[in-house]
Amino acid sequence: MATVNRRGATAPSSTRGPRTSPRAGTGTPASASGPRRAPRSTRRRTHGGGPSSPDSGVVVTGGGSGIGAATALALAEVGRAVAIWDRDGAAARRVARRCIDAYGVRAVGLKVDVTKTSTLRAAVKRSRTELGTIGGLVHAAGIAGAVPVTLIDDLTWDEVLDVNLRAGATLTRELHPSLLEANPGSAIVYISSIEGWIGNPFLPAYCASKAGLLGLTRSACALLGPDGIRVNSVCPGAVDTPLLAPLLELPGARENLTAHTPLGRLAQPEDIAAVVRFLLSDQAAYISGTSIVVDGGMTAQGTV
């Protein structure tokens, strides 16, 4: 089950030209006549900053704990600046401080409710002020809403879909201009779940929202790919995080999940973060529009 995301505030100077400047190697001036879109062969680009593409920042939602926090730290470890967004502002700031102290990167922790669409633009602006260009998004914020479909109320359904799915779309929209500016190498990763593939009778809204992220991944990939922006999703299995904690407290639950996992253990947040970091890197430069299952082999057995 998925969870719930250089010093100084001055953005580094960039030698990259604006969006309308001539593309390197094309020999085409910005004012040249012709179709608005260049041929795809000249528009498709890959990362330019090495394996970690450290010249652009990454927004990590749900970054105050669990997979989000582990992802922020994993990115900081390879030099990426990170903006940690979380409903718990104090937790977000703690993770940002860990990134700064341990790895010397630019980092900021902000209190952000991703369902409050009207506030996202201000959060993007503050993040860009602190980090410089934003070239990555990891939507790790998520909630479970454990109520069977025959009993679920409208409020619970809407809340789960708003946090897990709708926010993924609105965040993509609000960060789109920065992702374009940061290219080459911009990428998005949505944290879905194996329960986007396999039904859980007690998590109808969660299953629906995580399946929706898989559709959003494919749609956004088709739209943004010609601009060089890659979009993928990660589907974790059972991860030892605060989201799964209530289930793990039930007698025998941890042992049952472990027994259904061929690798014989629950995932740690760092296991998922390593895959997310890979998908944001140059090493995944030709991977887009897909989902990667990270479940220790659980779904290989056909049951969860």
C-alpha cells in the first residue's frame, strides 16, 4: 500500500536560454517562420545534468513522513534541491532541515494542503523562490479512507479522491510552466499502489484513486511527452509507513503480509524512494507512461 513526499534562497544563475530561444544544434532562430511545434525528433530531449540532474528542484508532496520523506532525502543525497509539501508544516520543515544538514542542498518545508487548489500557485511560487527552477514532481501525499463501498459516505469518498487523484492533476497543471522551463530532464512521478491493480474490499475509494493515477500517468505522458516531460507512476506493495500503521497494529497483520510477500519482509520507505529517484534521473530518460510495481513479489502470487 502506498503512503499518505544548495543552501540559500537565491536561485542559481542559469545558462539555459528561455523557452523561445533557439534549440542547440538546430540552427533555427527563434523568429523563424513555420509551424509552432518543431518536429518531434528535435523536441524530444533527455536530462542534461548527469545521473541526478541536480540543476533543478523537485516538489515532493506528502514529504513530511513515509515515502515522501524518504524520497526527499534520497533526492537530496544526489544533489537535488527539494521542496517538501505536507499538511503537517512542522514535519515538512524537519525533513527540509535534514536535507540541508546532511547533504547541503537547497530545501524548504511548506505547510500545503494539496486539496486547496487556490493555494497551490502560491506554494509553487515560494518553492521556486527558494530552490530556483522546479524540474520534478513527486505526488506522494495520500490517505486511505477505509470504508466499504456499501457504507462509504460522500465526504470520505470525495476526500480520498481529492487528495490521491485530483491533486495529482492540479499539481501537474500548476507546475507545468516550471517543468517546461527546467527542461531538458523534467519528470513527474505519481505514487499509486498495487491496489490500483488489485481490489481491496475495505478500500474502495483508495483503489479507485490509485487506479485513476495510472490513467492520469498515461494521459499526461501522451500530452507532455512531446515537450520532453516524462510521466510515470510507482505502485508500492505493503510499506511500513504511518498510513499502514493502523493495519499493522492488528494481531497477526504484519505476519500475514510478510507471509504473502516472496521476499519475506515489508518494504521500507527507502525501497520506494530509490525507484522514484531513478525515474527522475537521466538513467530513466526513455521511460515514460508506465508504472513500476515495487511489492517484493506480492502480486506475482495473484493475491494481496
